[in-house]
Amino acid sequence: MTRIDPYPSQPKQPDKSLGDLFGELSTELGELVKTQVELAKTEVRVEADKAKKVGAAFGAAGFAGYMAALLLSFAIAWGLSEVVPEGVAFLIVGAVYAIVAAILFSRARARAKELNLVLPDTMQSVKEDVQWARQKLS
């Protein structure tokens, strides 16, 4: 609900000079900017921690996929070569490890989608501060 000033031609704070009002406004805006910067730093720190965990998940998936493909594929393929031709055995093993790697990658990708690179709290606070500043200037 919008408040209508009954005396729009009268100053809101008649006992203060224009210089005092601008000084007060300048101080408050400085404090406001400082607060917003601190809020943004905090939000970035939280999102960076999430990003580290996602990076670790991708790294673990890649390392596990590499080691599995390298070591187990040889053992399994040579074991299968007793039943099927050697080329077919290596093809089967390669396909299985490709499926495992795809599953690990999709899990890491799902975690990456949870990252929020927009700072919603800071954005909301800045909008409120702009509205406050407009009211203060009017």
C-alpha cells in the first residue's frame, strides 16, 4: 500500500540541513554497499565449496573409469578369449566399461546442475536496497 504524504511540499526532516541529509545518505549508502559485498562474498564461498565437491566427483569418476578400463579390461578380455575370439572379447569388455563410465558421468553432471551460480540472496537484497534508496531520495 502506497503512503500518501499529506504535506508534500514540506521537508521530511526539517531540522537537518541539506548537507547533513546528503552526508547521512552517503554514509548509509556506503554501509549498504559494504554489506552487499560481504553478502556476495559469503554466497560465492558457499557455491565454491559446492563446486569443489562436484569437481572431486568428476575427478573420482574419471580416475575410477580409467583404472577400471585399464586393468580389468585386460584381465576380463583375456578370460573371455577362452570362449570367444580375442577381438570380440576385448570389444565386449570395452562396451561394459563405456556403460560404467557413462553412468558415473551422468551422476556427476546431475550434481553439477545443482550448482547455483546466481546469488539469489544478494540479488533480492540489492533490489530491496535500491527501493530503500529511492524512498530515501524522494
